[in-house]
Amino acid sequence: MTRSDRLADQLDWYWRKNLRPRLDGLADEEYFWEPVRDCWSIRPRGTSTAPAPEGSGGWTLDHASPDLVPTPAPVTTIAWRLAHIIVSCLGYRVGWYFGGRDVDSGTFAYAGTADEALTQLDEMYGRWNAGVRDLSDADLDDPPAMGPERFPMENRILHVNRELIHHGAEISLLRDLYRRRDGAGQHPGGHRFDVAAEFDD
């Protein structure tokens, strides 16, 4: 097995066994669900209240320059987090490292439905995984030939692996919370319980 195959397999195992199955059945209501006030999300063009929404189509991503991001940072919806994976984690780097069309957050056509977002995600992940597997040992040791990132390619691949595992876990937790949103703090038997007491030895 080559180094590039080992790097690709680390993420691909997580993708096949954990993240992608956890996204099955994602519906639009859950995709856009806002668990708290003032979430950032994907919104119909012209309806965002974020300082600098991005996107070229009928839907835009809530966004702000670093100096204008609210404190504390907004909680983000599944829609926003999927868009972040598709564009910022994978899309930029697929374009920089493996050729094809460039992806830019300012001009990307963000998905207005869960099904469309999952199609975008599957396409971008497939391009990423194939690109990583084609890298030679020399490619992994050198910085990418294109793009602003000047770390060795192996470093960048490990960074993307961490990003997808991290954000995938966030999305999975949001799915768990959505499924249980009407029974927060309820014991399976139906009565309220003290979380601390449940774990008290």
C-alpha cells in the first residue's frame, strides 16, 4: 500500500463507516434547522442578515470578514456546515491540487435543498479521494504547486482529514439533537432526569 493510499484510507474509512451513512435520510427541514437564535445558515438570496453573505445562485451562505464575525461566533446549521465542508475544506483544495474548475466561496452555487447538498458533497469527496490516491511520495513531500498553502502536501491531506472528521462529528451531533428536540432532558421512560446523577458512582 502506498503512502497516499494510507492517507486516503484514513478518511475513506470514516466516510464510509461513519459520516456518509449518518447523512442518509437528511430532509430539508432538518438541513435548515436552527437549534438556537441567530444561527448562520444557507438562505434565499436577499434574506441574510450576516454582514457579507456569499454565493452566486439563489441561495447564499451567511458570512462575515474575521473582524465582523459576532462574538461568540454563531452556531451554524447542518446546511452551513455541509457547505463549509464542500467549499472550504474540499472544494478549494480540489481545484488547487488536482486541477479542474476552481471553487470560490463568493461565486459558489450553494444548495437550497438537502439532496442537492449531498450531491455536491459526494461529488467533491469523490474528486478529493481520487486525487489523493494519485499522489506520489515526491508529491506528498513537496508543497502543492498551486494555491496559497505552502506546507508539504502530506500535511495538507492530514489537515483535510481532521477537518472532515471534526465537522462531520458536529453534523452528526446536530442530527442527534434534531431527532430528540421534543424530548430534551427526558429519560427513555418519559420522566425528567438529572444527568449528573445518572453518572454518579
